Amino acid sequence: MEKPDVYNKTQSKAGKLFLIPVSLGSGNIDKEIPAGNMQIINNLNEFIVENIRTARRSLRAMGYPKDFESVIFHILDKHTVPEDVPGFLKNALNGKKIGLLSEAGSPCIADPGQQVVKYAHSNNIMVVPLIGPSSILLALIASGFNGQNFIFHGYLPIEKKQRIKRIKDIEQDAIKNDRTQIFMETPYRNNALLDDLIRNSVSSTLLCIASDLTTEQEFIKTLSIEGWKKNIPDLNKRPTIFLIYK
């Protein structure tokens, strides 16, 4: 006799957690977000977000029609403690559908959404990722670098000596493991990071700079460190992904 599927039976009682990508800033939602996403988003009235004001702006840009006074927002940011997470998904345990938004691009990459998704899995809440933009993947496929072996480091250290050491370690990993190195910085510190990259990397190392992806100001260029020395761009306050390869 076939045994009942206990897992699916348990999961069917719970709701769903939708991972909702938002625009990278192009102003052209149709270019970045599939129309099918809105059929799902329009039926939600509870969201987990990093910032309520920007979340509302992103939802409106995507065509969300509901009055925000009737919408529940849970704030998930750097101040959130693990003990807060179960409360975010309490209604999902009772069958409700909830959305998780990033500040830009896809959730759970370089943002704190991972802990919510982890809790959802451990409590049999179905996790549903929606299609949308990721600046990291867009930069990788446009770089000309190894797309079969790569690593994302997130943000490099702020302290200068530690940052320079990490840059050199990253460069060595690219050589040793034939692996594309991907990282980012807070936009107002981009120029400082670029200066450290140029001053502390081998001249033949390849560096791809991908800024303002999907926007009219989009800039994607791969040059050697020596090549960048001759034409250093101003990246101040421009969302940027950096990639290194040998």
C-alpha cells in the first residue's frame, strides 16, 4: 500500500511566500518585470520589506492597485533579530500568501531576506521565486568572464587595509581557481574602491565595471587594470557591480 505524502499534506495547510523582484531603476517596468508577476502581486496584501516607503513606491510602479492603509508591512532590515521572523510568517502558517520584496532587483541576494526563506522552508511554507532582474547575473553575463565558475563576495571591508588585503586575495583566487570574482560597494564609496583596485591589482588583471544596469545611463566595460588607469570613470552614487578575472 502506498504511503501518504505527509510532507505535501503538511505543506498544503500553509500558505506561500512569493519572492518578488523589483526594478533596478530603469523606470521601464515592462522591460524588467514580467506582466505575469502582477497577477500574483495584486492578490497579496501582506509584504515583508526593507523599507516601507520604497516598497510602496516599487509596488505602485508595478501597478499595484490596493489602498496601502489595508496592507500589512513587516520591516526586515539590519536591525531585525531572528526572533522577529516567525511573526512575519504567522499568517502564512495559516494559509495566507505573503510577498517578500528587495530594495532593488531580486530578493535574498545581498539583502536580509534569506532568514525569512529559511524559516519558510523549515515550516513547510512553499517558497515561490518570481522572475525578475538581478544586477549580479546581468553583470556576469555581460562581462565576458567565466560564467561556469564564479563567486559573489558581497561588500568588501570598509577599512582600507582590510579591503586591500581582500582585493589581493580575490585576485589570487581568480588566478588559482579560474573563477570570476564578483563584488559590490555602497554607491558613494565606489570611487574609493575603484582607486584601491587600480592601485593594488596586477596590471594584466581584467576588471569589468557594470553600472546603472537596465537604465538609460547603463555602463558596462571590461578592461585590464592598465587600461582602466588611462580612463577612470566617475562611479560616485552609481549602483555598480565589480568583477575580476584573469
